[in-house]
Amino acid sequence: MAFLFVIFSGILGSCHTVPESISPDLAPNEYFQKGQEAFGRGYGETALLYYRTFIERYPDMTQKVVEAEYEIAFIIYRSGDAEKARGLFTAILQKYAAPGAEVLPAWPRVLSAKLLGMIEEELKEASTEEE
């Protein structure tokens, strides 16, 4: 499964040049493959570009869009931006409460809820430490 690779991948890297554009000839699954490869090598910005470009080019592929949104949220989380990730994971979970959610794959909901709980706990602990 695609998300397992991303879960165990490295964090964002900044030594790699992000491509200016992505070939329009890629098949939908190639965006995910290339995004996972980039993230696994520590090139988070490149991975984000692949997932965001997928969403722009295939907005009607609802099931895959939510998967790409999860991957984006996870990369943002791993980059250390818990606040932004919290908003992204919350938006994903809201999709599962909307009509038509029964067609969405279950794994982004499950993992988003788990990571959102972890983020809430981290932010709570950080808030307690500041007091």
C-alpha cells in the first residue's frame, strides 16, 4: 500500500531542486509513485509538487484526490508544521462526514484520525510546557 511507504519515509529535504513542472504524460498512479520516491529520498517539496499537481489535473478522481491530500498532510506534519497539518487532516476527516463519503477509501480517514490525535496531544503537551 502506498501510504505505508510514506509513513516510514524520511523528512523533507532542501538540497534538491524542485522541478518547475511535471510532465502531463504521467499516468495517475505515476504521480503517487514519483511523490513517494521523492519523499523517501528526503525531497519533500518535490513530493508535494507531485501530489498537488495530481489534484489539479485529476480533480474528479475523488478517491485518489483524498489519498493525495492525506500524503500532503503527512508530509507537512513530518516537516514539523503541526498546526498546518492539523488543519489538513481535519479537512480530510470532514470529507468523510459529507454525503458520498462511502466511495472514499478507508485508510486516509483512519490514518488522518490517528495522526490528528497525535498532533492534538503534541500541541497540548507543548502548551503545558509553555505555562
